[in-house]
Amino acid sequence: MAFSLQIFSFSVPKRKHLTSSKTKRNSSSSTPIISGFSYKKFVNFALEETQRHTHLIPSPLQEKFNLMKSIDQKTELEMLSFQSSKIRLLRGLTINGSDSMQVMDFAVFPEPEFDLPIFCANCVTVGSVNIVVLDLNPLHDVIIERNYKEKYYKSLMPLGLKYAELLPWGGKITSESLKFFSPIVIWTKFSSSQHNHDLLFSAFMDYYKAWLEIMDQAKEETDASRVLCNLGAQHRYLTWRAEKDPGHRLLKRLIGECNAQDLVRDFLFNGVTTLGAKSFAEYFPEYQQEDGSISEKRSMVGKSFETRPWDTGGEFIGENIV
């Protein structure tokens, strides 16, 4: 049965808004704002494209997580969630602030019977500053498990190289975080302009189409041990993100600590409390402090990468970067 995207307030903006190059200025600052820009069109595209490949049904999460207002009532948070035969959870969060802030956190998590990468798009626009992470996050470590890297990323390297040139590396990223990224990750920062936003939308569309193509080709795993391995890998990923995702501070400021915690653990990284029993400290013991608490540091190793740590063939060269 088809469903309407309008139900979830993610209607596609009119074409003139998407192509306009006019800018307006925030009344409280001189920062140029691109007229009509919204991450909702990214989510709309993803939903419409997904429906061409699989039958989506609303997730039970949709009943609780759909629309929220910030504490000061000036910012709106919109959420949607779906599932299908190969997709455990497709979920999206967009934040529209009165201070020209736009945020998108969109992800697709596969069912554990499939070792598919996790599609991940995190975009933040505040004034003229844009911070973006776009990737097919590997379910298994591509630095160690070469077969997994060859299976999913070898054919995608030309796509990754194209956008690595158009959207340059965004600066330091910790070695711990890097383990959850692929050789085609887009990690970038840029100033707002119609050209840059169009380029980002193009990258999002190309990466998502690539993910859907590999989803179509994915075969269900029948080996119970491999399914458990996939389940454990996804739980480890969720546990890391639920604890260390940098967006938590923004959510706490907008909706309070309790609501932010619910949104993070039950919606954004749903499964962290149900897919496995291991704690963050069990997965990442180096972060546990003497009193049993978890260190708030992003990195315990202290190593970060200011340039892309993969070569053009997708080989990790981080050991050679000082």
C-alpha cells in the first residue's frame, strides 16, 4: 500500500525554492542565508527513491517520534521512520531553527541478516557554515577485513574520488572515529552558496542511489554465526554513536537532557538497548575511568588525521600520516 509523504510534513519544496540563487540576510546578523534551502528535500528524495526499490512501511517508532518543539518554542524537530524486508530502520531527523540553523541526521540500518553498510548523512548548517559527514559506514572494519572492503567499496571508489575532489577533507578526525568510516567518506566543511548546496545534494543523491543498488543485490545470510556477527557489529556501532556522537550537545540545549537522551537512544540509535547486552566500556575499555565512568574525550589515543587517510585505491595510509 502506498503512503503519503505529506503525513510526516516532509513535502517536497517547490522547484523555484530549490533553484533560486537569491539570498536574504538574517535580521540579527549580516550572515548571508540561502533562500529556500532545507534538508527536507534530501529526506524526501531518499524516501521516494527507496520506494522504487522496496516496500516501506512506517516503523512503530513513528508514533512516539514525529514532531517536537525546542524548550524556547523557536526550533522545530521533525522525525520519520520506516522499515522493510532488508531495512531494520530508516530514520530521519531534521531541525529547523529560527537562527538560520538547519540540521539533518539521516541513516538506514540493515537487518542483521545482511552485512550491508549503514547509510549515514549528518549535515549541519548554521549561518554560512556547513559541516557534513556523508558515508556508507562499514558494518565491519575495512582496515582489517579486506574482503568486506573489496565486496562493497572497490566498485564505489570512482564515486568517492569524484566527491573527494569536489568536497575536500574537512580537517582533523580522530583515529577512533575513523574506524566507523569507509574509504569513500565525505567529511567536509564549506561556506553556504547555492552552488555548494547543490553539490551536496548531488553527492547525497549519488551516494544513496549507490547504497540502494547494493541493497538490491544483497543476499540474505543463512549462517547463524554470521548473522550474530552482523548483529554484534551493528550494536557496537550504535553503542559508539549513542555515546560519542557530537550532536548530543545541540539536542540537550534544544530539548533538555532527558528528552535528548530518549531521542538519541530510542530513535537515532535505536537498537542500542535491544540488539545486544554489551556496554560502551566493554566495547571500548580504554574510555573507562578509575571511578567507572566513561571519559568524555573524543580520543584516548590522541591521534587525528588532517588529510584523507586513504589513497586513490582505497588503501589505508593512516600509519604514514604524522
